Amino acid sequence: QVQLVESGGGLVQAGASLRLSCTLSGRTFSSSGMGWFRQAPGLEREFVAAISGAGFATYYADSVKGRFTISRDNAKNTVYLQMNSLKAEDTAVYYCAAIFRPPLERDYRNREKYDYWGQGTQVTVSS
């Protein structure tokens, strides 16, 4: 049974940092592309960042580039999202997701291409 479990969300002030973690079980982690998406109330779930299975390729939404960093530790089956200089507009539920089929580069940004999702973790940034 494949399971993704996120942690690390919380309430912070604007300008602060948070690190989200997501651990995958039930599948070979090193062969899984991993992504982070977020969904604010009333809005669609949007792409935030993704990383290839080996960790050599990373992708970011323009809105977080330079502030967020995605990384992975294949020995721990865990992907991270380091979020710095947080803004009120970063407030959302953050979801991690795994993509198992060898993805094209554009697939990482498409939520429809992901195979499994975590339950989400709330990030709230107060201004």
C-alpha cells in the first residue's frame, strides 16, 4: 500500500521559514519523481516544486523561485520543501505527490500526471 505522509506545516509570520517533509512508503522512492502542490481556499491546486527520482533535476513555480528549495534524501524515503521569506500569499494546504511512470519534464508541473497524494499539511503565513 502506497502512502505519503507530510509534516512540518504551521503558523508563521511573514518573512519566516518552514520546512515541509513528506515520506513515501510502499514503493521504491528513488525511482519516483516527487512534487509539491498547494491549494488555497477557493482556488485550484497549483504546482509549487518538483524533483526527479535521482534528484538531479528540480522545477519551480515562478511564484516561489528563489525562496523555496526542494530536495530529497533517498536513504530516508523523504522529500523536503524548504520555504524561506514566506509571504501571506503562500498560505495554503500543501500536498506532496509521487509520480511513478517516467515523466516528461512538463509532466512534473501537471497535477493530473501524479499517481499518489498525501493528505496535506496547512501552512498559514500572517502578515
